[in-house]
Amino acid sequence: MSPSAIDAPNERRFGLLADAGIHCWYFAGEQEESFLENAQRYTDSTNKYGPGLAKITVTPNKHCCWKEFYDPAFRQEGMSIYEWLLQYHK
């Protein structure tokens, strides 16, 4: 949520997520361009190495979203964040 910047040389590390089959869900507020750009970059970088492993949720707020997205009542594509997490296991 509201991810920090990552430099280009470290972007390839997203390949490690793909190699491990780790799904990622990134969050950002559209009123904070830097966080939104970072979240989109994380999503794109993850999916570059493992198509379909990452998704992004953008809220219309500023620095977002912990309370909103960790609330079990929040659902996207029919799942809360907890249900989404629990569908993946090793």
C-alpha cells in the first residue's frame, strides 16, 4: 500500500516473485501521483516476469487505504483482502 520508489536495476528482482509464483496486490491513492506511479510500476514489473501475478487497486483518496482495504467489508472481485490472501498457499 502506497509503495516506495524502486530504481531500475532492482526492478528485475520482481522476477524473483514470478519464479516463486507469488501473487501481489498493490494499492495506491490517485491523488498522490508518486505512490500511484510506483504501484503501477510494481504491478507492471511483477506481471512482466509472471503475467497475471499482480493486480492494482486505486482509490480516489490521497495517502490511502489501510483502514479501508483491511476492513473485511471491503471486497473487490468478490473477495476481501483476507480471502484473497488465503487462496494462495505453498
